[in-house]
Amino acid sequence: MAAATATGTKGTVRQVIGPVLDVEFPAGKLPKIYNALRIEAKNSAGQLVALTAEVQQLLGDHRVRAVAMSTTDGLVRGMEAVDTGSPICVPVGEATLGRIFNVLGEPVDEQGPVTTTETASIHRAAPLLTELETKPKVFETGIKVIDLLAPYRQGGKVGLFGGAGVGKTVLIQELINNIAKEHGGVSVFAGVGERTREGNDLYEEFKESGVINSDDLSKSKVALCFGQMNE
């Protein structure tokens, strides 16, 4: 689990509605908004329920409302929830290159654990304006039609809109490949609701192109994070 170790204040699950759950805590010990709650317990059928939820609302009457980061199957009222004392934290740094993570920052590529102690909160503050490059500059993508007709601004944001199967992911893949080979940079690809087949194809294509170096992951130029539609 990528959140802090669950050794904080203990609460009790009082209501479960789909992925949303209400948890009651002792008076004066409510978790903060965005704190991660960890639930590990067995239900009446003997099944182990283990999930992480994120606090989204303080309801009053010593209760908080949280959203589960995975399925709530088997979760019942009365189960114990522990406030981790911090938001969900994920590994960062060079150790993440060439790896695939889930929504909690856990590796899902069967390559073993991530060997790093460096983590960052998913809700950390954005960089200050004084830390950013404010001088307008064209970002050369290496894709001629984009650089000529719709150039990207370096340090800016770009939206790619289109229906299913028109090539949005292919374009992003080409950008990642060019950034790695022409600029020597690294990229982070987040697949939100990505199809499993497409995610696997993307991973294999990255390995074939050399963006992901299977022999030495530290030489890879991309880290990937995939979230399923139920996460």
C-alpha cells in the first residue's frame, strides 16, 4: 500500500453505498480531507476485505464520507477503518521508470517491488509561478503537421479530443517516443479507464521502441500508471 502505514485513529464503517462509505471516528479525532483510510478485515463469510478509501467530506456527528479506491465487495457495516494520517502517497524518482503502477502507486507489472523510499502525496501543491518558465517557447514534437499547424507551447497544456479509436493514444505514444529520443526527457503516462488490451499493447510497443528498456529499467524514459474504470 502506497499510503502511510495504517497505525492512526481507528473508526467504524457505518454505511456503504457502492464505492462511497461513511466512517465514524471518536470525537475530536476526525481525519482531514484527502486523508487515506485503510480497511483490512474479514466479513461474515470469512473473506478478507482490504481496501483504501480517500476522505472527501466531513458530515458532522463525528462521521466522514470517503470514496473507495477499489471495489467494496464484501465490505459491511461495523468493520474497522484506520486513518493513515496522510493522503495517498506514491513512489517517485528514477526507480519508477519502466514500471506500471495502479491508482495507489502499487506496481502491477510483476517486476517485483519498487526499490525506493522517496514518495510524494497525490495532493501535493503545484509548483509556484516563480519556479516556472514564463517565456513563450514552441515545443518541437517532431510531428511535422503539429509543429506547423498547431504547435504546442513548452510548459503549457494541450487537450486532444476525439472519439474512440481515432488515434489519441497513438499520438501520445509518438510524443513520448520523440521526447525520449530527441529531447532526452522522461514522461509519465496515465491511462484513466484505459482498456486492458490497449494498455498491454502500449507497454509492448514501448519496449519494442526502446522507450522502456527491459534489460535495465533505469534507462527507460517513461513511467506508466493505469486506473481501471472501477477505481
